[in-house]
Amino acid sequence: MQFRDLQAQYQTYKHEIDSAIQSVLFHSNYIEGREVKELEKRLANYVGVKHCITCANGTEAMTLVLMAWGIGEGDAIFVPDLTFFSTGEVVSYCGATPVFVDVCKDTFNMDPTQLEKAIVKTLKEGKVTPKVIIPVDLFGLPADHLEIERIAKKYNLLVLEDAAQGFGGNIHGKRACSFGDAATTSFFPAKPLGCYGDGGAIFTDDDELAELLKSLKVHGKGESKYDNIRIGLNSRLDTIQAAILQVKLDALIQHELDDVNRIYQLYNEKLSGMVDTPAIPDGFFSSFAQYTIKLKSREQRDQLQQHLNKNGIPSIVYYVNPMHKQKAFVHLQFNEEDFQVTNELCDCVLSLPMHPYLKETDVELVAKVVSDYIKKSNL
């Protein structure tokens, strides 16, 4: 059994993917070929924004936006404490200070109440100036963007939605990557929409920001790549990856989002009462990058993971360490009381196999192995 079965997806769309790659090989425009522009247009239309700018990966997507906004030393950027390292890394890379915010126990996403407390505390201390909030759509579920945007307006802050795991999710029909002043996603192979390498994209309705991003992602170019008017990056999505993503976007829209949500329901039905299953608030729709359960303790979680492994079932802990405990941020000062929920979640979360090609028999097997262990461990 695969944790996320990319081989099954390829076998299903082998003809279409091979044909898309072959088409690029024939015209040989490997950088900024027509497939890139076609993909950007389709992605913008799907999300419901004016501009999509593709780039090399999700990390550089966030970096480019922060560069475009002029973020640097003395600026405070608010980041959830439970997320992948890159969300905080890009802040430090730009010379700014990440301020980590505790998350909600049920959704795993940034807690708006704790966010406002962190903003007020930062303003009171006066050491750095609040500038940007980066809410993360963790595990495929959009963050509470409506409340976060209300707080951002109150304190005159920019919002950058990190939808690396959230592409395909929505809140009352408004799709992930359309929230905030700008949004980014990742096309890492295991994401809801993934390519066969690295890739990323930025989404915005801001015309000026879009033009600046197009310059920054190609060495700060002006009229041409040899007319360099600012310092930028070399961050482009290659044409073959764009061609692959066009096929995968069709699959995502046609059935994959429905399929992962069907699997989510199956898991919930079979695991209800055994473990804490994912909570999806009313009006929210998840693209289920991960299906993550909560156990009673680190000991129970770790033993269950070992039990799953013995039965040939892969599982992953997202995340072993919260952001504020990463060695790279050891120079920053933290109060452990500010991260009670995140610390608890890092001790008890476990993600089970989840992808659109998971069979019902596979779900039944995983659920049985989990249930059998829980019943035994509760004796």
C-alpha cells in the first residue's frame, strides 16, 4: 500500500501524460513554452483570480511575494506554529522575524484568537513591526480566512495564503488560493495537484504585484532577460511540468477531489469512536492532502505507527516538531504557554494513507488495523 499512490495516478492517465510530455519534446520549448502560459490561465480561471504566476516551487513562491512587498529586517510576519518549515524559513530568508501562532485543536489551522493576541503583544513590545500574516491551509483544509482577513484589516496587515497543501479546497465555494492579498501553492508531487518534480504558483488580483512578480522570478528582468532592473531570482516552472499539470488539473476537477472526500467519509465511518477523526467546519471543503487522526498520547501514537508498519501500512507524523522548536529558530525567544495546542498535536497526530486511488478495501484494512490496536491498547 502506498501513502500517496502516484503510480496509480500515472497508470490511469498514462496516455494523456505521455502525450503531453511528447508534445513538449517535439516543439522543444522547454522554458516558458506555451504550456506554461496555458496552465497559468487555466489555474487563474479555476481559482477565480486575475493572475497566476508560476515559479520553481512553493517555497520560492512565498519568497517572491515577500520580496515584492519589500519585507525585510524589522518586520514581523505571523506564521502558524504547526506547519512545514518553509513557511517560517521564507520569513527569515527575507531578513524579517517570524512570529509563531498557536493553532486550533480541531482544524490544525492558525487560531484567529491567538493570532490577534500575538499581534497585540508584538505591537506592545515594539521590537519589530507587524506586516504580514501567512495562514496555512494545512492538510487540504482552508484556514479561517474570513476571520483572519478581518483581523488583518483591523491592524492594517497584508495576508499571504500558503495553500501549498490546500489547492482544491474552498470556503462556501470560494476556492483556496483566492484569499488574502496574494496566495501561493506548491506542485510538489505529493500535493493535491502535483507535478513530477518541483513547481509552484502565485495567485493575486493585484495587477502591479503580478507584473513585479513576473520580473522578480526571472532575475529582475525589465523589457528582456538581458535588461535587469532589480535583483530577483531564477524561479521558473519548466514546460514539461506545466504540460503534466494540465493533465492532472483535469483529473483533479473531474473526480479526484470527490474521490478523496468519499475516502474521508469512509475513514470517518469506520474510525468514529476509535480515534479523533478530521473535523471539517460547516461550509468548508478540504482537498485532503492528508487524512490526519489524533491519538491520546505520544506513546499510543508511536505504538500505533509501529503496528501499522508491521502490517505493511505506511503512516507519517506531520509534524514531529513545531516551528518554535526548530533548531534554526533557536535564537528567537518563546513562551511555551503560547503553544499549548501545537505541542499537544505534535505528540498525538498521525496521518494515514490518503489519495484519490485508494480502494475501499484498503480503507477497510487500514481502519481494521487501527481499530484492533485501539481496542487492545484500551484493555
